[in-house]
Amino acid sequence: MPSTYTTSLRLTLPATGENSGTWGNIVNTGITQLVDDAVAGTANITIAGSDYTLTNTDGGTNEARKMFIVATGSPGAARNVICPAVSKLYFLSNNVTGGYALTLKTLSGAGISVPNGKTMALYCNGTSVVDAITNLSSFTIGGYTLSLGGNATFANAFTTVGAFGITFTATNTTSVTLPTTGTLATLAGTETLTNKRVNPRVDTVASSATITPTADTCDVYTITALATNTAIAAPSGTPVNGQKLMIRIKDNGTSRTISWTITAGGYRVIGTVLPTTTTINKTIYVGCVYNSDAGFWDVVGIASEV
């Protein structure tokens, strides 16, 4: 009766009475070395212009048996790395050129995408590849202890909430890069920001017969080459009390008339006069502050280039 092989790691299973006098070779090359590969081995693979299937031979060296898979090469696009549909833990390092992601998956099952330049611990459950770790109570990065789950505090400075839920506990000053989306942070007390700049948001239109400043997405609204008489409508969006909005207007070399929405939600002058015409090739600034009590954008300053 010939040798058979284990399902997951393809280790040699000699039949009873087989390989008399050659057991040393069988044990060393078909069992011991292969177990060593499975526990601590590294497979270096090169990804080219197609998906890559890990080799999976019986009783001999193969890539699928290795614990660590290090991928290099020039795939030209995001690619799949195909592993056998058997229970196995992998660490996949994506070191390909071009910034492309690699997805470790079985041939017919789902997989997990590994970003370029990153290493992930992944588990094949016999059908699909899933994250090997889905929960941590805490871990340490660079000497700082992070506790995960729920609301959390960073060095008594601010509290992260919502989906991020990370506690930073540090004994000295450090810097943190926060995500650009979602609920980032709630300040826990009076904080002072030093040497920091908030860049104004600027929206621009060249010319239009009706112009609606976008108050929710800009602090400065510029009209760069007004080529027609125009009506400036109430700013769009949902402003907050005290919100500032600067409107900058310049014509295209011909004087144009300007009308303003002066009903609720529009513009209300405070100690000044709204401009009704442009001065040829001169810039006009209109400074507004939202007054939620009155429901108007109070126009508190007008300045014109001389």
C-alpha cells in the first residue's frame, strides 16, 4: 500500500510496512523538514501579470505549506494569490511594485486584500480566507499602550469616539495622525493649539446670472470674471451661528450690476451698503457673519479696490 498525505500540509503518511530501511529519508524529507517549513518557513513569490497560485505538492517542498508568504514583482494591477482550500494560517507581505493590493483567497472562496507595503495575518478556514485576528483588548506600539473598544482617552488630551474607539496612554508628548473621515475626536477640556493654521476653504465661479455661495463647503467664495449682470442668492447649506463667509467679486473688464437676496436666509446690511455694481477690473470684498437668531447673513464690511 503506497504512502498517503495529510489534508492540510500534505505531509507524508507512510503505509504500514512500507519503506523498510529508508525511513530516515522519508521522515527527514517528507515529515520533519515539511513541519519545519509549515511552522517557520518563508516562501518568496514573484507576481507578474496574472493571479498567482501557491504550489501545493504532496510530501515535498511547496509554497502553500509555508507560514510566511513574501510577494514581490510587478503585477501591473491588483492580483489574487490563490491558496488551497484547507485550514491554514498565513502571514502575507505585499512588497510588489506599483502600489497594488494583493488578495489572498481560495480558488472559489472569498479573500482578504492586503494593501501594498503591508503585512497581514490571515486564516484559511477551509472555504475562504478571513482575518486571523478580529479582536484585541490592548497592544503596544513604540512604547505606547493602546486599549481598544468603546470610548477612549489619549493622554488626557482628547477622547476618540465612534468607530475609532482607541485609548492612547502615554507618559510624554507624542503626535497622532487622525483619520480623515468619520467622527475623529471630542476635546475633553480647554485646549490651546500653538503654531497651527486652518486653511480657508475656497469655492470659485467665473460668471453666472445667478450665483449661490456654498456656505457648507467654503469660507471664501470668489467670482473671478463676472461677464453678466448677476443676482447673488442666499448661501446654500445649513450655517451655524457666527459662521463667517467672505464673498470676493471681480468683473471681466465691463461693469456689471449686482442684486442681492435680502429676505430671510439672505443678506442683511449692518452699518454698510451692499454694492450694486462692479467697478471695472476692481476687486470687491463682502464680509458676512451668520446670525442664527435673525436668520440672516449679516453683512458687516464692504471693501473695494481703488
